[in-house]
Amino acid sequence: MDCKLQPSPCPAAPAAVNSLALYYKKATDPEVKRNFIITRSYVRIAQKVVAKKISPEEFPVAKPAGFSVQYLLPDDAHVINEALGLALAKSLQKCIDVKAPGCR
């Protein structure tokens, strides 16, 4: 399956998902486990924004403390960038429509 032709993010390959799960189970450092969960949670929120299950306004533009690219699957960066684009576009549109303070 060619992910570029899919309208929504391509499902991760089972081997990649399994290797991440195995990594998490083998990790003994609580900080590593915490950062893993933070990163994967951020990806899940991005996926929901791209799938239009939640509003782009709900997507945190700043990556959370503890976020690490080492826990991303191959298509995750694309999904995060798309969600960021949607969130920033929504924010700019709101700024233009409302002429909110701080918007020029």
C-alpha cells in the first residue's frame, strides 16, 4: 500500500509498532517510559486533528517537554506537521476574523 495515495495517515507497519511496544516494555528508566508516553500521546492527538475528530484549536503547537523523535514511527512526523499546519491556519484565521489583540 502506498501511503502517499491515502487520504488519511497510513497505518503503521505492524513490525514498527511491535518494536516500539517491545522497547517500552524493556525500558527500565521511568524517565524513558514517561517520554515515550508523552511522545506517543502527542502523535495520537495529531492523528485525531488530521482525521478531523478534534478541532485543530485543541492541538498544542508547542511540543510537550519530554517529546523525543526516537519514539516516532515513519509517518508520524508527517502527521504532526500536518496537524501543526491545521492548528496554525486555524489560529491565523481566528486572528484575522476577530482582529484579536496582538494580531496585526
